[in-house]
Amino acid sequence: MGKIDDTLKMFKELTDAKGIPGNEKEPRNVMKKYITPYADEVVYDNLGSLIAKKTGMHGPKIMVAGHLDEIGFMVTKIDENGFIYFQTTGGWWSQVMLAQRVTIMGSKGDVTGVIGSKPPHILSPEARKKPVQIKDMFIDIGASSKEEAKSFGVKPGDSVVPYFEFTPLKNEKMLLAKAWDNRIGCAIAIEVLKQLQDSEHPNIVYGVGTVQEEVGLRGAKTAAHTIKPDIGFAVDVGIAGDTPGISEHEADSKIGKGPQIVLYDASMVSHKGLRDLVVKTAEENEIPFQYATMAGGGTDSGSIHLTANGVPSLSITIATRYIHTHAGILHRDDFDNAVKLIVETIKKLDQDTVDSIKFD
């Protein structure tokens, strides 16, 4: 890897950090390191979501949330021969899992493993045509027995994380890493507070790293109850439709063409008044953007908007190739433009504006 600037260094530390739902300590510590210099205070909810507060004027409370957790696995049992069985944490497609390297976060340190299954050479011709089911997979850590696996420090309940190192591609704006879903959202929350450091803003901004998004938008619920925001932004990854085989009807977003403004997903219909304000802000500032919808899946906005008596909320996402695999690709420009769009919108969100958009 060539010269690495401060932002790329932050990306690397965030994405290389290991944190499945329920064990987000490593990415939380990285986010804390990077966001603390721009926050008046950093606190936590009781599930472990990080909440960094920055006060401009004492106006509306604005929540900008990325989630700390990544999809992974949890050890459920060790068989007599030392092979590891597991539960998925978050959504996995079985075809992207086999022969992939993983790291088990054991009590004596990290343990390397690979996901295995019965070899195709001994399967019937019919069985070979079918994808291997996740229930028939296991993790091989090179142990010869249950006792040896335990001696490595592996036990049920341990986190298992995909192994991949952050790597800029030859086109240096194209960035390859695990866990873009959703360390890019955490990076956006950090950078928003950084860019507001020397700016006047008529509100209180909360940069949040939520926990357990991949298993049901859980940390966003507890963090939003802690903050009681007036406006909520979830920042996450979205579907890129610019690879072979995808029609524009299925997904038309392209990486590098601006952040996605999510109109609808399975967790929320986006708030029309807030959405219109964000679109107007993008057009005024000549910030590129794309519209997106997702019939399946959701983001932290799904929990935030249902807090207390309701929170006008919007999801702003970064088109990312190969999400929910070991390796995703996104574009640096989309990060920069998402930050700019959120910062410019926050500068407009005084109490009168918040009140005026509620019922638009």
C-alpha cells in the first residue's frame, strides 16, 4: 500500500477492527479515538453504543448514526475432532462463505481458521449442483481434538470475524475492505463532527456508533432512547448496481456518483419533509446524489424514527459492491460527498426548520 493519508488511516483502523453484534469493543475503541477530539463529551448506552455530543447552539438534537457491528459468526460447539460449529450473526449468503479465512477471538488471543465442508469429490452429481447449506459448514482451526481446540482458547460464545485487510486498489479512490457495512457510517459520523468543529451550527449534534444493527437494529433503539433526538440520520451502505448482470430496474446506483438518499426500505418510509430538505441542500451545493429503494433490509433509521413520539429520519447510504461478504468495494468521493451533504443540512436545522418540516 502506498502513501496513506489520515482519512485512509482511519478507514484502515475501523475496517480492520473486529466486531460482530454483541462484541463491538474493538471498533468502538477506534471510533472513540477518532471522534473524541471533536466532541464535548462521549458517553455510552447500556448496550455499548457510543454517543459523542457536540453542542453548537442549544437547538434541536440531531443524531448521525453508523453501526459498529459487522456480520460474522459465533462459536456454538466444538466436536470431538476439534472442528468448530457456528451460528451466523447477520445475514450471510452461503455461496460467499466456503474456503474463506476467519479469525476466532479466543480467550488466549486470535485463532486463525478456514470455513470448510464435505469436499465435492465425494458428493453425488446432483448434490454438487446445489449450494452447500450453512448448517453443513464448519471451521477448521487445525486442532486434532476438542481438548486441543480448547487449549487454543476457543470456546462456545467466541466471536468469529471475516479476515481481510484494508486495501486501496490501483484506482486509489476505489477502496477494498471487510466491514464497510458499516464502518463507513462510523467514519462519516466522525468526519461530520470534525467538519463542524469550527463551524456555527444551530443545534446539538450526536455522532453515534450503534451496536447490534445486523441482528435487528437494536443499538439504534437504545441510543435513540438515550439521546431523544429531534432529527435522525442513519448512515450505512447501500446496493451498487454497476456490476455485470444487474439491470437498472433491479438497482441503478453507481459507486462514485454520490451518496444514496433512501426513499423506502423494509424498516422505514423516509420522512418526506426531511428528505425534501436534504435534496434541496444537495442541489444548492451541487453535491451529487442518487435515489435508492430497498424492498428488503433496513438501516438504523428503522429504530430511530419510532423512538418516543416519533423522530423525522432519513437514511443516507454509500453504494458498495459485494456487501455481506469478506470484501466490499466503495468509492472515496461518495464518503466525501455524504459528509458534505450531512454537514450542510445540519447547518440549516434550527428549531424553526425542524418544526416546519415535520408535517411537510
